[in-house]
Amino acid sequence: MDREQEEMQFLGLFGIFKESYKIIISWRKIFSQITLTLILPLTFIFLAHLEISNSLFKDIKHTEFEKEISRPGSKRYNNLSDTLSSEWINFWLFKVAYFTILLILSLMSTAAVVYTIASVYTGRELTFKNVMSVVPKVWKRLMITFLCMFVAFFVYNFLAAFILITCLALLPYNAVVAEIITIYVFLTIYLTGFVYMTVIWQLASVVSVLENSYGLKAMTISKDLIKGNRVVAVSIFFLLNLSFILIEFLFELLVVQGSSLEAWKRAGFGILCFVLLLTFFLFGLVIQTILYLVCKSYHHENIDKDDLSNHLESYLGDYEPLSGKDVQLEHYQV
């Protein structure tokens, strides 16, 4: 990276995207290796699950239809009931297996990309072998942070549902307009909070790799870092997720539901969506790491390259918490 940390604070939305592109191009060999090893399987599994889920759900709907037109209590009806139960069990087992593998690959990809960018930033000697040897150790810290965020999202959604149900219950009977307004206001507030928590999670993942903090502490640090950069952080989140939704929509429309298209066209659209999603995953991980550096610079929290290098070096051996001051929080004077 050819920018000093003090300059990072002046990067805006497009500056962060440009810096992310430059670092990927400059270190394309190592990023290509990470992509082929971790991000490519992640992309394949995500798209494959859309196709498989659609196929499994079609079988379930077909069995449900056959059951509805069968006489209750008949042998055919009982057989269809058993088949339907089996299909639902297979569907949810597949979902559990999918989410487990997706989570593991996502966290491993995050660990690899964040560690790589930090190594580039500190000028450390970087090899793919070193990156892959570090990933399992960093992955454990990321998992703890993920579990904390999972609990936070669960509590957030539970409270949101409780508040919405309570508000609707207190409204007068048949107050349709009031209900619509209440739901609209509630969804606006809910989505704002959801986006904010997601941004905190993304930065907390970077904090878990680059600082001697993870879990709740990483979430707290992430929340403090976002202050003053909420507009940029939320804008990045919005653009990335809009891109993700569009890619998923195109795949669903033209590949999963595109049975009327010729086989070569479906295959072509499938390959296009695969390449776009692969690029999206890589850029997304790089961008959230660059955003971390920008937020640190904005708050004048100097990242000492020697100390950070020692912190990264500790991953190559048995990890031991750093003594003394946190390597990430040395303030510099502007």
C-alpha cells in the first residue's frame, strides 16, 4: 500500500473502492490463490444451494399437492405423508449443512484477506503458505465474534417482534391506516438498526484479526470506530448488498427459474453470475479491511507497523496476547 496511514482518513466512498482495486491488482498472485482456495468454493456452494433448495422445495410442493387430492386415511395418503415428512427433514438437514459450510468458508476467507492486507501494510514477507497456516488460528477468534453478533441479532429481532406486536395490539380495532403507518415506521427504524449492526459486525471481524480483541470487545471497538464515518460505512454496505441482491436475483431468474431458456444460455448466465459473485466476495472483504484503516486514521489512532507486524507474527507460532498497550491504539498528533 502506497498510502501513509495519516492519509487514509481522507479517502471517501470512491477512494476506498479505488484503493481496494489497487491493492488487489498489485498483489493479484496472492489474492488469486486465496480466491481459488477459499472464495471459489464459497461462491460455488452459495449458488449451488439456490439450485438444490429450489429442486427440493419443488418436490415438497408436488408431494403436498398429491396429498391434498388423496383420500385421508388411504394407503396412498399415508405413504405421501411419510414421503412429505422425509422430504422436509432432508430439506432442513441440507440447510443446516449448507449454512455450516458457508459460515466456515466465510470466516476463513475473511481471515485470509484481512491478514494478507495487514501483511502488505506492514511490509512483511507474504506467502500463500503463511496465509493458510494463519487462517485456522484467526478463524477461532472470528467464530467467537460471529457468535456474539448472532446473539445480538437474535435479541434485536426478538425485541423488534415483541414491540411490533405490542404496538399493533394497542391500536383500535379496524384502524387499518394506523396499522399501515405503524408498520412502515417500524420497518424504517428496524432496517436502520439492522444495517448499523451489520456494519459493526463487518468491522468487528477485521478488529478480531488485527487487534488483541474479539467477541464483545471487538464489537465495542467497531462501534466506536464507525463514529464519524457512519455515512461512508452505511453507503458501502448499501452498495455492496445491492450488488449482491442483483446478482442473486439474476441467478434465480435466469438459471434456477430459467427452464424455458436454452441450455447454453442458462449455462452462460450461470457462469456470468458465478464470476460476478466471486469478484463481489473478494472485493467486499478487501473493502471492509480498507474501511477499518480509514476509520482508524479518522480517529487519529496510529497503527504502529512494527507492533502490528509482531502481532501478525504471533499467529505463525502459538498465539500469546500482546503485553503492554494495545498495538492498535497509539494516538498520533495531527
